[in-house]
Amino acid sequence: MHKEIEMALTPVSGSQVTIESARRPITVLIADPNEISRSGLRALLEADPRFDLVAEATIEPATLAERSQPNLILLDPARQG
């Protein structure tokens, strides 16, 4: 696993992780207009049972995020607006 992803999974000081929440996968929305980037992220997430990819967006991810209610949104850092 990539070090950046491993660091993101480390609990924040003071956060509460219950046994029940630890058993459920982390739901993820990928928001990136680049198909190659989405494909690579999708492959990483699908290889790890701790993640459940619930949606992908190429533009305007807000509506999709509202509908799918992911735990984590992976957003293109170069995204404008």
C-alpha cells in the first residue's frame, strides 16, 4: 500500500473508532476528469477490501457526493472552482 494512503487511514488523535465502524469499508468517491487517473485510483481501491468505491465523477461531483454520501472524496488537486 502507498505510504500516503496508509497515513490517511491512521486514526486522528481523539477520534472514536468502534468495532462496528472498523468492520465497514470506507466508502469513496473519485472526482477527477482524467480517465487515466480515475482508472489508477480505482485499481488501488478495488485491491484493498477496506475501501468501497461508491461513485466516480468527471465534473461537478457535489451532486453525486450528496447522493452517494461517501466517507472520503478523492478530488483532483488541479480542479478549478
